[in-house]
Amino acid sequence: MGLTSAVDVTAGLVEHHRYHHHGGVTLLVAMSLDTLSVSAEQQPAINRIRATLRTAIATGRASDESLLKTLADGVDAAHVDRATLDAALVSVGEASAAVYAASVDALNELHSCLAPPQRAALFDKVGWHWTVWQSANADSGHDNDWVAMILDNLRLTTSETDQIRTVFETRRRGALAFDPSEITAGLHSLADAFQKTEFDARATTPASLANGHMATWGAGHLAYLVEAAVPVLDAEQRILLARTLREHASRAAAADRAR
């Protein structure tokens, strides 16, 4: 595999996992609005609310970009500093929780805009997106799939891949406490509140926590996988991985400026 094509494939992997984690509950709601049936009279308001939610999601990307750059610097130096990495992950979780806080006015407006059957339909869709998220990210074989992708993209031997897997799985078990039932509870809390006549998104604290948990879990898997891989990679492979991380951070920043 040539260096350029490997960059493209690895970049696609990074993009995939950012897509599924960043934005948390706020992103699930915004995605659900894309297919919600609304009237022509409602559509302008829905478009405005969707745009506001997407803007709120974008405000949390600075911490993601910082994490990617921290990882890239560590790859360049052939050493990922654990304290710096953990601090960057804390920032990702805090920023994603803040995304929910930045979207509460839009969620309140959305509640006022929708009729009761539409409110129920919206959260049916949110629940479906959450099911897809779990299927894509939380199944038992997913972590091994990530290691397999590194093997394919960075041309590691089976022995090198086994080294990465061992370190990665030990690290994530010790640092990434993720319970999908907590996210499910947060979504149920938000859905139940949203069906009532009176609704205030500021009172749905579990949904805000769910945002932070989803983002930290996703970012942590990428971060700890890179951390585990760095000692195994040779100089060319480190160049490839660092470049991919920086290119992805630049693309995300450019996308946010274009909104």
C-alpha cells in the first residue's frame, strides 16, 4: 500500500469514530430532525433550530482538535505523555457537556414548535440513532476491528499488532468506564420531559452528562489506541499517523469555519 492511499484510509477511520461520538445527545437530536416529518409552515423554524444545534456541536470541536494535535505531537516525539493525554480527554468531555448547555434554548424552541405526535416521533428517531451508535461502537468485537485496521493501514506484523492490542485493552479497561445504560437513562429522561406540555432543557441534567460520556469514550479509544501503537511504529509509520491526525484536525476546523 502506498503512503498516500494509507493516509486516505486511516483518515477515513478517524473520521468515522469522530462522527459517532462528537456532539453526543445533541448530535442525535440534530440528525433525527433531518428525517422528521414537519409541515411547510414549521420547516423554516426547524431549519433554524437544526442550524443552531449544529453550531452548538461545532463549539465543542476545539477540544477535539487539541486532542488530535496532542496525539500528533506525541507520535512525532515517539512518546505520548500520559498526563497531557488524560488532561486533553477531560477537556473533550467537558466541552461536549457544554455543547448540550449551548443547545438548550434551541431544544426549548423545538419543543414549542412541534406537536405532541411529532415530539414522540422525534425521540423514536433519537432512540434509533442511539441503537445504531451502540451497534457501531460498543459491540464486543469493535476494539479488535480497530487494531485490525491499524494492521492493514500501517502494515504491522501479527506480533506488533498483538503488542498494541495487549497495551490498548489494558489501558482502556483501566481508564474508560463506559456504561451504555447511563446514556440510555439520560435519553429516556430527556424524552419523557420532552413529551410533557411544559419543557425546559436546562432541567435535563442526565442528557448533558450523556454528551460528555459519549465524547470521552470515543476520544479515549482513539487516544489510547494511538498511545499503544506509538512504541511499535517505525519512523515512516509515525510520519503517516501524525500527518493523518493533523490533516483531520485541519479539516474539522475548516468545516466549522464554513458553517
